[in-house]
Amino acid sequence: MFTIIIAVVCGCGVAAAFNLTGTANWGWSFCWGVVTMFVLQMASGLFIRKQVMKTQVEIQKMMAETQAKLARRVEMFQRRPGGNVKLMQQEMQDEQYSAIRKSLYKLNELNRFVWWSPMLEKQLNTSRMVMYYQLKEFDKADTVMKSAIMVTGQAIAMKMARMYKRNDPGLDKFFAKKSKRLKGDDAVLIYSLYAWIKLKQDDPKPALEALNRALKKSDSKVLLENRDRIANGKQKQFSNALLGDAWYALYLEEPKIHQQRMERRFQ
């Protein structure tokens, strides 16, 4: 917002200076004022985008290093079975949460630019929403969600999951609006999530209709198998487990079978 105000003020100042000093007539003075305004706006925009990208790269690097570290710990654990699986999982979760909190702190460094870029706050709140959700701090996620940008499949899925948990009557309308343009893996996740929600609400008809629409966008095995299960009256066999981390990251279900297999493997 400040960049626009400053650019307009400077543009008007340049136009007035050119005209009052006789450097140019009013027409050319106005043109130079407009040029000044756009140059300042573009320069400030490029500077802010550079700072945002720099911070995003630092956060991505931090999270990548954490994931690599956790992967090495799992590998070492597998080489030396017999340890406490639950303790290891808790330690890994704590370490991951610590990395997310550090990322939040790093992200907040960009707050100083919010008044200079009208859309920046929405972009930051989108990232905050995802991070708060990952930390299971759902109240904070709900708060920033109100001014976040719902474009990615992950963000849409998280909002749908929270709307389901809060019994929000606007869920169906939100899904109908956001699902239209989704393709690929994003479409698979969102349609599968919606079908799961409708089955939990004991309403299989819209779940089946959603999966039929989804199959026009993707030939995903998850969509096909779940569509057939609902069509054949086997709703209890419905499962989004094959979506892996994308599904379990929504915290709607626990990967119980996977955990049991890990425990048996390491005992």
C-alpha cells in the first residue's frame, strides 16, 4: 500500500516540478510523472519479491535439511532394529515441529514488507496456515485461513478438513467452487477428501457423483477403486490410504496399518 502512495506522490511531484520549472509542457510533465510512478512501483515490487524469494529459499533449505536428517535417522534405525519405535517417532516429530517453528519465525521477518505490498499478507498467511496446520495448532490455522489464498490443492484440502471438523455448512459450496479448475494430483486429493467427508456424513450419493466427475480428470487408481466400492455398496471399504502422506498430513486418519508393520519390523 505504501509503495502505491509513495509512487503516486513522487509521480505528481515530478510532473509538477517539470511543469513549474518550464522543463516541459503540462502534457509531457504528466507523462514523466506517470513514468516515474510506474518505475518506482516496479522497482519496489522487484525488491520485495527478491526478499520474499530469498526467505522462501532459506525455509525450503531448512526443511530439506531436516527431512534429510530424519531420513538418515530412520535408515540408521532400520540397520539396528530393536529400539523403541514410538520413542523414535516422537523424537522425529519433535525435531520436525522445531524446524517448522523456525520456518515460521523466518517467515515473520517478511512482516515489515506487508504495508508495501497489498497481496503479501495473503501470501504469508497461506504459508502460515499450512505451517500451523502441520503443527496441529488448528485454532491459529483457522484464524489466518480467513485471509489466505486458496489456490494449491494442499491449502484447499486443509481448509476443507477444518470446515468438516467445524461442521461448516459452506463446505459443499467451497468444494464446488474450488474443485472445478483442479487437475492431476490436486484433483485426486480434493475429490477423494470430499468423498470421504460425505461418507462420514452418511451421504454416499454426492460422494459417488464427485468421484465420477473426478475420473474425467484423472485415471487415478484411488478414485477408480473408491468409486467402485461406493457403487457396489461397500462404503466401509473406502480408503484413501494409497494417497500416502498427502492424505495423512490432513490428520483425519492415522496410518494404523503402516505403524503396526513398522513396530513388527523393528521388534
